[in-house]
Amino acid sequence: MQDLKELQSRVDRVDGFYQAIKSRETAVQQEVTALKEEIDLLTKTGTVLKHLLDIMVKDEINKMSGLVTYGLKTIFEDQNLSFHPVISKKNDRVYIELKTANNGLEGDFGSFGGSVAVIESFFLRIICMLKLNLAKFMLLDETFGSVGSDYIHNTSKLIRELSSKLGLDVLLVTHQPEFQTYADRVYKVNESSDGLKIERLK
């Protein structure tokens, strides 16, 4: 009789363990289901966010492309230049190639001469300044030296326009006197035996 009671007690203990394990199994299954749903939601959210970021990047690239193309067309009126970065993806990374086109002929950045590359670089610097919220001051030291004399007038006029519209202060150091036309102030640096002397011309 004692053996039967002991055996029943052991059965009850095993049954208790079994019920506890079953209960824990149900709880674990619920946790696994909840985690799967959370992973699925995060994956979908990640996909949506990535898509939105792609749209935002493309939108910013299009704005940048439009501004640089505007600059090229304003300065090089006799040419049909346009700037259009090409976006590609490799291994979940976005790559941007800077391309320039002239009358349907496409080339890499700077393919159409130093003048074009200098103007594109100038505009890209302005875009970076605005996007990074940097101080609106630009020092240009012989930056436009490669710009042909036929295009200096348009370049000078465009610098003045951008300076006015963007509240951008530009200090241009140059040996090209044609840039004086649209400048607010013009100084000439003269070298003498006493050192450098600055003369205000305008």
C-alpha cells in the first residue's frame, strides 16, 4: 500500500512537471510568434524607409543636377551642356557618378574641358555649403583661371546673382580684370619695395 502511494506521488510529480513544461512550451510558442511578427514588421518598415530614402536621394540629386545645369547653360550659352549624376547600386550601397553631356555626347566629370569642370566644381561647393549649413563665405583663389575670356562676363554675372540670392559673400582673387564688372568692391594688390600695398579701385 505504501508503495502504491509513493508511486502515485511520483506520477503526480511527473504530471506536474509535464503540465509546467506544456505551459512553458505554449508561452515560448507565443513569444516566437510575437518575435516573428515583430521581425516581419521591422523588415517591412525597413523596406519602406529604404524606399523613402532612395526617393529623397534621387530628389536631392535631381535638385543638384538642375542647379549645376542651370549654371552651365548660363555661362556657356553657345553650348548645350547639362550635368546629370548617374545613381547606381551595388551590394546595398549607392554610387553616384558625375556625368556631363554636350549635344547628346556624354562624358565623365571634366570631359569637356577645364572651364566646364571648374564651373561644375564651383556649384558643387555651393551645394555642399548649403546642405551642411556652413558659413556663407567663399574664398576663391584663381579658381576661374581656366575659364576662357569669352565666358568670364557670364561667370562674373552669375557669381553676383548667386551672391545676392543666397546671401553668399565671395572673395575672388584673380589676375583676370574682367571679373571686376559685377564686383561690389575691387582691390588691387601692388608689390613695392615697402611690401604689398592694397589699393581700392571700386
